[in-house]
Amino acid sequence: MGLLIKLFYIFVVLANSYLCLPTKLAKSESHLWNATGLNIISRVEWLAKESTEASTTLGLPVPYVIIAHTATQSCFSQIRCSAIVRNIQTYHVNSSDFIDIGYNFLIGGAGDVYLGRGWENEGAHTKGYNAISVGIAFIGDFQHCSPTDSQIAACKKLIKQGVEAGFIKKQYKLLGARQLRNTQSPGDKLFNEIKMWENWVEKPE
């Protein structure tokens, strides 16, 4: 029995290693780098459905940025990522009774940023904080796998642009979803990453 347990453990480790995608991508493999430093995939481009009703407008600038993961497969191509984002929107609307996809933005493995509710509309990602935050979801499951360098760079750039444009307060507080609700999101690997970022705080005030 002990041998079987050891073999099972080895299998799990190897499976996780196999399923975790590389953390570095050459620029030629990423759509991230354009004139503005970000490649924003519009709702039209990912074939979003219309919101079932009008969204509540955010009071800007918001004091919080909340990082989550989608707990789905990772993706690198716009076709694959768009399909995942559409599935998330369908689930949020049909199963969670949201009016639209819950996140303000989502980031694919190649660093493309998928427009959810955007900067000005209240999301549905963290109860009690939706009206005072921007929710950014990394596409993938980062409990055991690390986010790509392109995802990390895109998220930091997105937040910076949000601050510069007046959507996010200059002294914003960065939090992981698990700090505010009962969830593993954004996963251990991603959470350990954002804990090293500027403006991350242990507790919201």
C-alpha cells in the first residue's frame, strides 16, 4: 500500500509538471507588444453576448484592485482564450445569475487582455467590493502552475494604465480574491507572485 501511495504521488507531481505551461514566451509568440504595450481584445473580438441589463457605473477612481484566476484551462491563442471567456460569460449569466461576465478584465497566457466589464462598470467578482474595485482574472488555474511572464507583465501594465487614466487611485490596494472571500483564487502560485507586487496589502482597510 505504501508503494502505491508513493507511485500515486509521483504520478500527480509529473501530471502537474506536464500540465503547467511554460512561464516564458518569446515576443513573436505573444500579441502583447504593440504601440501601447497592451493588446486589448474587445468584446466584439471575443464575440461577447450583450449584458442582460445595464451595468452600474463605478465611482472612480477605485481604491482596490482584486486579482483572481478563472480556474479553467490555460490558453495562448486568441481563438482558444476567446472561447474560454465566452464560456465564463455564459456560466456567469446562466448559473450565477449575473448580468454579464463578472470580471472587469481577463488576461490570457500570451498577455492579451480581454475586455470584460471594463474600467467604468461595476463587476461581479467579489461581494462587498464590486463597487469599489477593478477585478482582473488570469485565465488558467494557478494553484500548482505559475502564470506566464506575459500575463504578469500585462497585468502590471494594465494597472499602471488604470492609475494614469484616473480609473484607479494612485495609492490603491492590491488584494487576492482569497483575502476577501472563501476561495482558493487566485491559486497559491499566483497569490505568492502578487504578494511581491507594489501596493499588495495583507488586509484591506
